[in-house]
Amino acid sequence: GVVSNGVASCNGGGAATWCTDNTTYTNALNKEGDTGNSNCTSTTFIQGTDRCGLAAFSVATYNGSIYVMGGFDGNSPKSSIWKATPSASTGAAGAWTIQAGALVDGSNAVATNTFSGAIAQGGYIYVFGGCVAASPNIGCSTYRSAVQRCVIDSSGNIVANLGTTAGCSSTNQLQLNNGQALFGIAYYSGFIYLIGGA
């Protein structure tokens, strides 16, 4: 989950059958920084009304919006990016919209990605590593070393991929030395940290 505009958001998740939870739960934070109660409420679904939602995705926030990238929907891995903007007054997540831009591999071909990490800074979302997962399994068959940068336009959307000027691209990005996934990720004082993982 993430916090954006004073709203804690818990997005999706997996069940034992890998039919994933499609629900977004939100709770507004009070002035003490907690939710005031422990019961988040369902507000919207990442992939429409499909009972199988999304798991194993990366998530980032930028300018009040939440971005969910890649993942696994219970049937197959995804290359899509979804965006929602929580209401600053009610905490409701709002509708998830699929973005025109999509995740890519190290050669800039559209590619699925699971268990990656993401950070948003300076008008871009950076997506690190991740897994190639073979349908219908969620596990890693290959670890990715690609780092891609997705351009966020002035409306907060990720537009269609167009070389290095729009959408997502791995061109001119420093790549990871080795394939890596399932790590923690943090940004502090101009540095991005990848912690642990496989």
C-alpha cells in the first residue's frame, strides 16, 4: 500500500489460489497520522468488475495520484499501467484508468513484469528489475535487470510509448548489474535504494 494526500491505500493482493483481490481499500489519516479505526472500506476495483484482480505489481505515487504497474491477474502477467487519484476530502480512490504507456524490457519492447519496484520523482516513474512470469504461474522464470523511465505528462498520465520522449523506455537508463526482484525500494535525499530481494 501507499499514502497519498493523507489517504492510506491498500491495493489488490493475492490469495492462496492466485485469484487475486481486485479491491482498493482506503482510509483517510487523521492529524495524528493514523486511520482512526482499523476497518478500511472498499472504494473501487483496479481491473473493473473482474472478480480476479491484481497482485505482484509495483506501485508509486506522484502529485496525488497512485500508479500500479504490471503484476499478475490470476491468469497471466501484465504490462499495463493503471492510475487512480484519491479524493483529498473523502479519501475515496476514484476510478482506475489504464494508461496508454506500457512497461518495456531492456530493448524497449512492450513486456510483462511482476515483482518489480518503482519510485516516482521529477515527472517520471522509474521501474526497476522484476520478473518474467510464464502463464499461468506467478513465479519468476527469469529476473529482469532493466531499469525503465516512464514519462508523466502535465495531466498526470503516462502517454503511449514513443522512443525516449513519451511513455516508458529503458534507453539511456543505468541498468541493474544483475536481474533482481522482490526487493524493498526507497528514495531519500537524491538517492534510490534497493533493499534485499532475490
